[in-house]
Amino acid sequence: MNDNDLGDWLIDREDSIETETADEILKKLGYEKIGETENEITYVNEYDVNIIFNLLGESFCKTSEDEEHYYTDDIDMQELKAINKKCEELEWI
């Protein structure tokens, strides 16, 4: 399954969002949980793009960086669904 097929599958399968955890959805999107502290939970993909949940501020961001710059990246719809699921699991919404 390529990335486009996976995205279409997630959009079309609303019931999968109900039964899968955010970690499972993020894993399907290519993210791996690399850290969890009392302050934050961090996921990273193969392109060194991070999704970070700030547990103290009840917020999140998606970032990446190279040797010279730190970027805030766009969030696509599949990532947004996973982020919303994680926010539900954290009881933020």
C-alpha cells in the first residue's frame, strides 16, 4: 500500500478511527513514538518530521529541521484525524 492509498483508506474508513488508537493510526502514517515524558509525547517519521504533544499546554505542533532551519510543517487530513484521536485519548476534547 503506497502513501496515497493509505491516506484514501483512512479518509474512507471512518470506523477505523473509532476503533484504532492514535498510536496505531500514526504508525500507519509512518510515525513512531520516540519519547514520552510528563511534559510531552513525540512522534517522528522517516523524514525527521515530528508531531509533538505538549501535555502541559494541551497543544501540539508538527515540525522538522535541517542543519540550518527549523520548520513548522503543514498538517494533512490524515494526520489531523490521528491528532484529534490523540487529543480525545488525552481527554483534551
